Amino acid sequence: MKPSRKDPMIASAIDRNAFNAFGRTRTASINNDICVMCGKAVGQFRDNLSLKEYTISGMCQVCQDGFFGE
């Protein structure tokens, strides 16, 4: 998959914060189909909105559910 487009400075800040928090960047995680939070393969998404969220945040369905309280 490909990460959603962001201003380069914003993308850099997000990647820096993700690396500090999880040991991996959002961009690399999405490019490699892994979750930025848990580091596991992303697997399936419940719907297109969850898939779109993955391209924005890099979170798999399980981590999205935990983060957003689903």
C-alpha cells in the first residue's frame, strides 16, 4: 500500500514521532504492509474507511479498534 499524501514536513514529523514511540516509521510501515503500532502484518480491514485510516495512520484493524474504542 501507499501512505496518504502529506506535506513533506508533516510526514517527516509523523515519522519521527512514530519511530520514537514504536521503533518504526509510519511511511515504512505502510510501504511494507505492517502496523506502525504492533509491527504485525496488517491483514484484512473491516471496510474501506478502516483501509483509508491505515493509509493515514499506519494502524492495523486491531490497533485501530483499540485506539478508537471499537
